[in-house]
Amino acid sequence: MKTPKINISKLLKQIDDFGEDAQRLSVAITNSTAESIVADAKIRAPVNYGQLRQSIGNTTARVGFNRSFVFANAPYSPFVEFGTGARVKVPKGFEQLASQFKGRQSGNFDTFLDSIRDWCKKKGIDEKLAYVIAVSILRKGITPQPFLIPAYLIGANTYGKKLVTALDRETKKYNAKK
């Protein structure tokens, strides 16, 4: 049986209608969910020097603006998430997000080659192969290593459930006062 889609905006509005304590509760749920997504994404992110993991974070929601944005701001984050070239894979529903990065590149071949040399050195691969590896990547692309979207999908699912629980709790408290 398929779980019904939860309307987050409607839930937040319903919770907010119970007053300031309920609003603070929904903000706390938003912030803890965002922090969970960040923690999960950091675990899933591949590591070379740790820059990608260090770039994953979130903004803090507050009463009056109950939104938290989760991000990975390393310049190569979208290419790790979605892959490159012929190997690009975009999960359904994320096409618009991925399209922002199509064809965008920064840096130059020499910088790229230096990065591949460093990677070879770290992995114990002969550095003379760096050029061949770099050209292969440019021709074939890199396989995606999704880290942020899987973490987001899990977090979004639990977020809705936590908000439903909070709304139920606030409704019971309200009904008990009647």
C-alpha cells in the first residue's frame, strides 16, 4: 500500500495555528531534520581531501521563517551527485535542479590534471597515468555518487511523519482543554 503524500505547507500552517509553543515545536522539528539530512549526506559523501563533506551544511529555521536550506557548496558537488558526461543520472523529480549545472565547468585542464595527479599519488597509482585518467574522465564522464539527494529523501519522509505526530499532539492538547 502506497503512503499518501503529505502536504508539508498545510501541516506547518495547521501546527502554527495552535500558537507560539506549537510554532517553536515545528521549527525544532525542521532544524533537527535538516541537521539529520546534513549528517546523513556527510556519511554518504565520497572523501578524497574532505572538502565535499566540509561543504555540506544547512541554514537555521526560526519562528516566522520555518525553512531550512540544506546545501553542499563545494564547486564540484553537483558533478559528484549527478555524474558527468554520458554517465549523468538524475533522479526523477530533480531534473530542474540538475539542469542548473549542465555544461557548467570551472577551472582548466591543468588544474584538473594536477588534481588527478594528487589523487593518483594518494591511491598509490603511478602518476604517469594521470593524463590518461583525466582524458578518460573527459570522454566518458564520472559515475554519480549520490549523497545529498538520498539523505534529503529520507529526511523529507521522516519530517512529514514528525509533523503529523506534532499536529496530533497539539490537537489532543487543544481538545483536552475544551
